[in-house]
Amino acid sequence: MPRLSIIVVVYRMSRQALNTLYSLSARHQRNVAESDYEILVMENLSDDNLDPDTVNALGSNIRHFRREETAVSPVNAINEGFREARAPFIGLIIDGARMVTPRVVEYALAVSRMAPDAMVAVPAFNLGPYRHHEHLDGDYGEAQEIALLEAVNWQANGYRLFDIANLGEANPRGLFQPFMENNCYFTSRANFAAIGYADERFQYPGGGSLNLHMFRAIGMLPQCEPYCVMAGEGTFHQFHGGVTTAQVEGRQALLTAFREQLEGIWGGRFPALEREPFLIGAVTSHAQPLLHYSSVRGQKRFNRLHDNRCIFCQDDLGRERFVYQRDAADITKRDPR
């Protein structure tokens, strides 16, 4: 029985999904065996499907589900993935176009053994020099991306993806700032069950703000300890013309609808998850600039909040390990930003 299940949702992105699955496979992941984990590919069928034989050839621990789906949201696929998952610790990648670096599985497994109800987040990046919703302004698309990936020979060293990427919108200020969402995170099956798995109210294309909702809901659970960030690893979003990750007409109106639904469910402004992270994992030379950038940005935020008598990690209040617990009575304001 595997200790870790990873759910990957795929729709109309065969090239990108194949890269993602290779990056998750035991061919690419270091210090793990196929028997340690399983990969569940939940593919909603389209005019651009994965080839089952090619997927199966990547490893005996991959299960590929080809689904007839009429809904534009991935909610049903995600919840079917939860039903099929056999492990007590589960990773979720809602967007199957996200490649991962070579020790993500190793560290997820290590945390699952040390703290069964932890949540582990992997920082997010975009491939290429631009955010993908600005691709037309930068003349960036699949052809340029394919050339970049070939140039760095990423399959030989997945950490070279850092060299051709930029920080994603989920964590634009680095590792020591709150993450608004996360596109590859791991936690216990019990934690996913505690929030009701994927909320079926999120029926917008791509799930709308489902990812933001699930990430914060799990992070706020009393039993979710600790909150970990993989300091030297990353997920890398490939361009695929998605409804919110491409420069398309109507994108802003769609994002507004997503935000309004999220605020309706949470009863007002939706804040990023403010938890003090445990940083885990080695940091390669390719990822060291991220750590330096994160430290500089984090120090600026800490100084500003300290001067304004604001709590650095608001959502850790009341938790025993909160580093500022002794000062909580005196420092109680949330970051106004």
C-alpha cells in the first residue's frame, strides 16, 4: 500500500501533462521508489487527450482515469480522485500543466512520517520570462516554451527549471510572505475530509477560486500542524491557454466573479493564509536566488509589521508553537495590506 497519493487533474493539455507526469515519476524523482507513492491522473476527455500507453510506460504506480465530464469545473474529477486514492497522505495538483522538481515526493513522504497532519506547500513559478496572462505582450507561447525546455535539458536536471522561470502570482514575494493559494500541496486524508474535500459549489471554469478556498480551509484547521514550505523545490506552470492563465478577452470579469463567490462563502474579504512556515529541504544553486529574494522581502515585511505593532503570522494566533505568543496580547492588529 503506498504512503502517498498524488491527484493530478488534466484537461486538454497532453503535451504539458506528459511533462508533469514525467516530473512526478520515479524516473525523475530522487530517493524514492514506485512502491512509495501512486499518481492518479484524472483526465477529463477533450480533443487533446493523453495516450494511455505513453502514460502507463512512465511507471507502474500511475493510474490513468479517462473521464467523460460535462462540467467545466474540475470538482468532480478531484473528488473521484479522493475516492480512488489509497494512501493516508494526499497531494493535489488541480492544474495538470505544473511540472515539479526532483525531490518534491521525497520531502512530502518525509513530512508525512514526521507529522501526519502537516500541510506541505511547494512554491509556484511560471515557465518563461513573463506571467502567462501577459504572454501576448511578451510574444510568448508554446513554441517558445518548448525551445526553452529543450535548451535547459530539464529531464537531466529538473532544477534547471528555476533558470527559465519567474515567480507565480500565488507567491510573488517569496517564501516568507503569505501564500494566497498553492498549486501543489500535500496533507492528510483526514484534513481533506475535514473540509469536505472539493466543495461542489465551485462550478466556474477551472474551478474558479476552489484552489484558494481549499488551501486556506486546510491551513486553518486546528490539527493542521505544522505548515511547511519546500524551500528549494518548485512547481512550474506550462503555457496552455487556460481561462485564467492566458491573456484572453474577459479574463478580468471572470476573476471578479471568482472573487465574489469566494468572498460570499467566506463572509467578506478573503485573506491569504498567514502561517509561519517550516522550511524543509535542500536548496540547490538554481534555487538559492529565490531564498535570497525571499529573505530580503520577508525582512521588509517583518520590519513594517513590527513598527506598526501588527502580528507577522495572524493565523498562528492561539497555536502553541506561535513564535510571538507571549506578545499576542500587545500585538493584535492584522496587516492592513
